[in-house]
Amino acid sequence: MTEQERTKRFVRTFIQFIRLSMLVMLGVCARIIYLQFFAEEIYHEENGYQTRKLIPSRGSILSFDGKPLAESITYYKIYMDLTVQSDTMFRNHYEALADSLSALFGDRSGKEYRKHLNMYREGKLKKDGKSRYNRRYAPLGDRALTYSEVERLKTFPILSAGEFGGGRIIEQEDKREHPYGTLARKVVGSINSLGEGSGLEKSFDVRLRGTEGSRKYQRQAEGRWIPVQGIKYTPAVDGIDIRTTIDLSIQEASEKALREQLLESPELEGGCVIVMDVHTGAVRALANLKRESGGKFTESYNYATGHPTEPGSTLKLSCLLAILEDGYATLDTPVDGFNGEWRYGKSQTKFSDTRAGGYGKMTVKTAFEHSSNVAFSQLAVRYYEKNPNAYLERIHSMKLGDKLNLEIGEDASSTFHAPGDGVWSETTLPMMGIGYGVMLTPLHTLTFYNAVANEGKMMKPYLVEAFSKDGMDIETFEPTVICASICSKKTIAEAKKALRGVITDGTGKILDNDRYHVSGKTGTAQMAFRDGKNMVYKDAAGNRIHQASLAGFFPSEDPQYSCIVVLYTGKTKGNYYGASWAGPVFKKVADAIYATHADWSEPLRPEGVVSPDRPSIAAGRISGLNAALHALALEGVPAADKETGWITSEGRDSSGRHLISELAVEKGVMPDVRGMGLRDAIYLLENEGYKVSFTGHGRVQTQDPAPGAGTEYNTRTILTLK
């Protein structure tokens, strides 16, 4: 065979080898692709594999400024596999481990932990020959640990060797925490494993819960399960966070004021407070409290949105708006209150006022301010008796009672009767004029008042500002207008005069103050209840059930917040008026908002506290005072005439302005350094030849020798600072 033939043969053989190699490689690649994408069915449980769920972290529920009302905190349960350590490792370090565990958990002594570890290590046998203890899952501690505690535990003897070397087993679980306790609990709500719950936790469960993932795990020879690498898996997607409209400071003030008032009488069964942003309808506070057995109040019942009742006198506002808007009357229209009683219809149903002797002749405005039942039942009949449907149409045109669909659910419907519905009677119309014969929740009533405060624009109340992820909003919710104008601007202006008059001259005087102005309406209603087979307002024993309320807004000149307070009694022979029972709660809430929300007024200050633009001035060097005044640019604070020397304060004039004068310094006369800081006092005295010692800290309170005393050079001067 020639050299050329051998070369050709070699080339052919090499090419065949390359082809074969490529075929093998293609086969391997094909197998990999098959296993990767098409052959997951081989990972069966009988082959040592299992699919595990990957649980997402539940989203948080936040206040409007991002503070957590509910959040999922990860905790860790700790176990120990006592079969993996060498005898030498266990013998040399288990005592130190026991002491460390005792210090971390505090549930057992070091000696008890040593006994605990030894029992699981030895795995003592039962009579049937089986191990008495599960040596692979020896529990450590009596509680779950936080992340920082787990990091500390990982440094302990034996456990620092990890899972396979030290037998450390860490199981993760999420717990729902409420950093602010029960605050806004009815808004936040709760949910169980069956999906049963309430509040935002229930309404937005799908968004909060996130999406479960899954991953294949493989069983190892030592019994441990590890994730299978190299195959696709579905990661869990954590839930989104919900940022609410709740302002924690307003919510806290509302709950505190409500609780304090409910505790004033054992006959009070519960109540609610709602605060809304006038311009947007954002609910800044929603508080509900109900008396439980033992007298404790909890947020176990949703009065605010789920408890419709006859509102009583707060709903006289709807009658006022109707007669004003339809042009039947003005605030100056006369109406006769008689002697406090008026009877109507064939049944001669009596309508009466609480004031003995009644109010006599008065205007519509005065009748509204004093909440006259006699006047407003008459007004409803006077103008709508011949066409009651016109009154109902006017009420419905103002969207009073429309379904509000607040995000927490439990949104009860309103009820209005109409002629021909089988319930309407001759007294229904006059009863509606004074707030009876209609069923509304407190949220319905407040939404109506909020519209008046908002120049007639009715906003839908809402609780959710945005959905967010990792601190960034991914979906925001804008305010929604229910009705662009519930009535004319003229009618709104007149209604506001009447509502302000209630506070200045009527039943709501408890809310009148010089710091900010409130407009609103008190309400005192008797609630129907079942007595045997009948619904009554008063039983045979003379017991009634009262509802005391107050709805309004502030500041009157430029409303920013609207608020309603409603308190409910059990059966009682006493009287619970809106002004005297709901009024103090409203006042405390409004005061708290005024004091903490300076965006619409100056902060509330206790008496005697000086305005920040007129601060106290200490005695000292003139140059220092002038430098401070120049830097701060404060108005109303006098500067000294000179640039050098010393000044002293002589108090304030009648307007609060500081009076200052130059401090005279004479040789041989003790200067007055009272009110100075220590540095200025020492500088002045030592420059005048005195020796100085001092006690205390702060500013000079007293000095010895006294100011003005004759002295000699090197006189010892003792200063007392406070």
C-alpha cells in the first residue's frame, strides 16, 4: 500500500470517527433536552422524588404613610438530627451546646438540655425494640425564633457545623403580626385557612396571598430532602402590599375617645367613629367598639357600615336641603313650634320636642339649630303632603342611601319606603322629616354630610390608596365622584349657615371654640326593638333604646375633615342625647386632628405656651443675640441698639413681646448674670476680676453675692444653675 493510499485511509477513518462522535454528542444533547423539557414524569415518588409547594409571603396592610397595620413575619422552628455527629464531636461539645440553648430559649437549664440531648442521641428503645425518640427531629426550645436569633444559633457548638455535619434543621413559617395591636382591626380584618374572614384580609385575599410555587425534591440516603437541580421549577410569587387611607394618629384618637366615652355608662352597648377627607372621600379613621361579656369593648361588630338604623335628627339635614332646593322655604321662613307638641293625621300621632313648653314661633334656621321635631315634621307635611313622591325623588337625587361598597364588605343597604309599598302610612312623611322611617348606616349619613362640606360634590368613601410591591406603588386608586352636585351652590351655602348655627346657637354648643370652627348636627333617636311579637320604641316597663349621634365637618370656613360619632345604648329609662354623649367624642377627635395636622391650621398649644415666632430671650452678649435674630429672621423680637455689651430680659409686654435692656456693668458692683448661660456668665465675671464656681446645669438661677452688692477684686462668686 502506497503512502498516498495510507493517507487516504487514515482520513476516511478519522472522518468516520468524527461522524460517530458527533452522533454520540447529538444523542447526549437530545437526551439532555428530553430530560430537561419532556421527561419530568421520571421524577415519581416511588423513585425517591416528591413535589413540594413553595409558599409565598403574604402581603402587608399599611397605613396611608406606609406603617404596617398587618404584616407577615417569618419565624423559625429549630430541630436537631442527633444521628449525624461523630461521637467525638458530640462528647466534646454537647455540654457547651446545652448551655447556649438554655441562654437562648430560657425554657430549661443547661443541665436539663444536656439530659434532653442525651436522650435523643441514645434513642432509648421501647419494649417493642423501636426507638422511643425520633432521633432525627429532636425539638430545640419552646418557641419559634426570629431571623437574628437563628443567626446567633448558627454559631453554637455542633450546630455551627451545618445541616449534614451538625444536624441543624431549620423550618420556616410565617405568622401574621399586628404591630399596632387592635388598632383599625375592623378595617384590617382577618382570614383563616378555609378562606373565611373579614375586612381587607378577606376582600383582597387573592392579591395579598400571592401565588404558590412548586419544586421537585429528591430524597438522600441519610433521609434528607434536597431540591433537584437542573430542572424547571415554579417559584412562589409573594403577595402585594395594600396601602390604605387610614391615618394612624386619627384612628388612635378616634378609638381612644370612643372607648373613654363608652366606659362612662354601663348602659352604652357600643358605638363607632368615622373620619373622612372632605375632598377625596378617603376614610382616615374607622373605629367600632362593642361591649362584650365582662364589660370589655372590642371591635367585634361593624356598626359603621353594617348596622343600619333610623338616624334621627342628623337626617333633618335632608329635609332642610329638600325644602331649600325646591324653593319652598328659606332659612327665614317662619314655622310654629307651638307648645312643644303637634298632632297629625287620623291617628293624631304626636310629635314633640324635648324642651318644656316648646319653642313657639321661630324661623326654619332656628328650628334646625334647636332640632325641633314639631317644626320639621310640619315642614315635610306642609310642602310634600300632596305629592310625597316628589320628596322621595329629591332625596334620591341627592344620592342619599346609595350603595357605597366600601372595600371591607359588610356594607348594609339603606331602606326608604314609598307610597304603595305596603309599609307607607300617613305618618311616614312627617317621620321622614325628622329622620325616622328611613334606615341608614353611619357611613351613609357621613357621606351625605361630606358632600355638603365639599360644596355639593359627593365623593365615594374608600379605604385603599394603592397596591404596592417592594415599597413602590404598582396600582393607585383615584377618588371617585358619586354625584357632581347633590343640589345648587346656593342651597349648600344656606345649609352650611344652618349647620354652623347648630354649633354657635343650638344643640351643638359643646363644640364651639375659638381655635377652629365646627359645623354639624346633633342627633338623638329612639330605636325600635322587638317586645314579644311587636316592634316598639318603648316597652311596657318604660324602657327605650337610644342612639346618640353627631355628624359634621371642620374647619367650617374651608372644610378638610368630616366626622360622625354614633353611640348605642341597651334598654334604659334614661336619656342619651347626641350633644352630651356623642359630642365629647367628636370634640376629642377634632382636637386631636387640629393639634397634629398643621396642614390646615396652626398647631394646638396649651395655655401659656409662647408662639414660636416670639421665643424666650436669655440674658447674655448683645452680639450673640443679634446674630441669632439675623439668622432666624423672626418677626416681633426686638434687637438691641448696640452691637457690643450685655443685655438682660425684663419679661414681656401685654402682647407677648419681649422687653430687653442693656445690662450695666460697674467696677466694684456685682453684675446680674441671672438667666445667662454658664459660658457668658463666667466670661463676664472673670473679666471683671471675680473668681467663679458653680453647681448644677442649665442657666444661672441664683448668684452669691447677690446682684448689685459691693465687691472687691478676686471675690469668690458662687453660681447655681438650673
